[in-house]
Amino acid sequence: MSSSDYDAIVIGAGPGGYVAAIRAAQLGLRTAVVERTHLGGICLNWGCIPTKALLRSGEIFHEVGEAANFGVVVPGKPSIDLKKMVERSRKVSAELNAGVGFLLKKNGVDVIWGAAKLKGNGVIEVTKPEPTGRTDPEPPKDARGPGRYTASHIVIATGARPRALPGLEPDGDRIWTYFEAMLPPALPKSLLIAGSGAIGIEFASFYRALGAEVTVVEILPEILPTEDAEIAALARKAFEKEGIRIVTGAKVGDVKRSKDGITATIEHGDGKRESMAAERLISAVGVLGNTEGLGLEALGVKLDRGLVVADDLGRTNVSGIYAIGDVAGPPMLAHKAEHEGVICVEAIKGMKVHGLDKLHIPGCTYSRPQIASVGLTEQRAKAQGRAVRIGRFPFRANGKALALGEREGLVKTIFDAKSGELIGAHMIGAEVTELIQGFVIAMQLEATEEDLMRTVFPHPTLSEMMGESALAAYGRALHIPPAGKPSS
């Protein structure tokens, strides 16, 4: 392989990496992507996609249990086949994994299979990858193997892995990360989850739907700490109604393992301690960037708390080296990584591009109920000293929500009181992870309350609540009693 063979090499074939590689190839750059375990990365193989497949199984099990309320008679008591649930989730991932390989090939992107290390001057040394201990797929048949490769531009897209706190190191048996939680050998009767971010809450929702006793422990005062406080409080109420025990302002301390499970000491903020036993513990306390072994320190690439420091075009402090996705810092979301990949390679090509506005990146939690948000929370907006107008519209006042049997939920919109610009939207309830994109587009286009009020929402749909929420912010909601004097 000569030094002129590649204009760009992307290290990591997750959502950010493979999208960056495809876009680079579309722009005429000679491109390769280096991967050591899975095309599609954690998201497609062990994160976003398979967890949603499992959550869907949990939703269907729940719906079957509610069938009588819809006039549907299901003979006998429904039961679960956990093995088939897991097999289905793996099948979905495998199908998409193959799809990524197909897309890379059709776009003329070379796949180099192995572990990459940067040697300087655009040289990358690729060695045989170490086995992960999980079921790793075979590399594509036409993939290149270990060797030395050179490119003018190197994009680091190596993602992140679960953070392991002292005492909560995963053992694959009693203490799980999301890897093990997606491949349960049997349904645990009881489960302790450390951390209440999206990962922890989604697993809590899935396992509770199947009948496990679930406790979630969060060190901060409330669950879902990045969400709007009002939405987080509603989520907590909904989860507790489903039977999930939630302990906030506390942390999981000493953990003892035995053949029957674990016994953990829960340390409360007021100094009290309690002992809690469970069959399994899921550690969901965040992730760490995958920077080890890349040779970044030797090249002088700036790191901050294990993450690569990059600007809004993906450029690091070392010319010719870029970073995108989880390894480049929060928010650690697949869709953020994809857009960063596109922006990065378009900048490499010399196109006029704008950096990604992180305020316009939506966040979604696929629990029951779902949570979705974009923009400023009410607390952040007020902390910035902004005068705001807030609209709220409940699911129970929406005809489609009642027809679906989904009466619990809320759509909340936040507008700048001076300009009328939409600066935040926060939702909880059925299918809000699909609805949120309407608000994302509105914010991207700098929409005001007037724009939303003039928008026609189809009836009957859940999306009507989005328009009603904007109306409510200005005292003009049509399907809930007025909170004050209507605006003219």
C-alpha cells in the first residue's frame, strides 16, 4: 500500500465512522475505514438497535396484558420466551451489520480489519485485533488485513465503552454492563441498577415489563439528570407506578458477590446506609472514550479526561488528525456522531460548513413512557436570565392518545418571551421519540410561536399536542381550560 492510496482513513466503523467514510467517498476522497470488532459499532450491535428490539418485546408483552381493555380476549396467561427475545434482537443487529458492509462496499470504501495505532506523518499501523470475549462476527471477505497504511487525513471515531467504578467492575456474571444485560441467560427475579441515565432507565423499563423486581439508584437528586426537571419528575412517578423502586441522592457502595447474586450497601446522602440484595447488578454509570492504544499521547494530541479535544469541525490540535462521536465528548449519541462525521469530512474537502449546534441535538429515552427533548430546559433557560413563556399540553386531552389507551404524558414547550423563538421542547409519553423531530426542525429553522400556531397539524394525531402546547404558552390552547386570560 503506497502512501498515496488514501486521502482519508477513518478509525472506527460505528455510526460516526461509517457515515464519515461514506460521505468522504461520495465527495471523491479515496477512503478506508479501520474496524476491529463490528461494522456499525456499539450502537448497531450492542446499543441503540438491539436494546430497542428488546424494549419492543417488552412493550408487546405489556400490550398483551392490557388486551382485555381493548376488547381483545387472549386465552390463558401470556408468558415470555426470553431466548427468542434475545435471538430476535441479535438477528436485527446482524441484518444491519451486513447492511453497513454493503453500503461501504457500494460506496467504494475499503475496510481494513484490525486495531489501529497512529505512528505520525499520516501513518497508521494496523495489527490483528484481540478477541472481545463475545460473539464477534467474521470480517468482510474483501477486508484488508494488518499492515501499515497512510492517509492525508485521519478521523478518529473509536467511540466509548462502559465506565467501571471501583467495586462495580463487571464480571459478566453477577455485575453486568449493557453487553451482558442484552444477553441474559435467564430472567433475573431481582435487579439493581446503578445509574439513571438513558441506559439505566431503558433496562429498568425492559426488565420490569417482564416481571423482574427492579431498583434504580442515582447519586443525583433526581433521575434522568439531563432532562427538564418537570419531565423527570413525571417520569419518576410513572416508573414508580409500574413498580420500579427509585432511590435518589444515594450511591451503590460496597458490593458482595455470591452464588445467589449480590448484596450491595446503598449509601444515602444523609449518611444512612441500607443493605440491598439482588440477583444481578447493572452498572450504568456512564462511559469512557476509547483512546487507549491509539498512540495519541505520543503525537501530542490533546486529551481531556480521556476524551479527544476537537473543535466544531472535528479538528484536533494536530494537523491532519480529527475526532468525532463519543470519543470527542458529549452528548454521546449516535445521531450526533453521524452529523459530526459529515461536517468533518466536508470540511476536509474544503466545503463551506457550519459546526454542529449541540443545543439542537435531540435526546431520547425509549422506556415506557418514552422521554424526548431538545434545546434548553426550563431550569437552564432561567439560569441564563432569559424571560420565558412555557406551554404545556397533557396527553389526556388528546383524542388520539385516548384512543390508543395512552392517556399519561405531557408536551412542554419553552419560548423566549421577547422574541417568541422556540428554545426548548420536552415530552413524555407514547411515541414522543418520533414526535420530537418536529420540534428539532422548528428550532433549526428558528421558528417562533407564530410559526407553530400557523402550522396545520393533522387530526387525529399525537402531533396535535405539539401545536396545542405552543398555543398554551400564549394562553390560546383550544382543548384545555385556559390558565389565564387568552392572548389576542
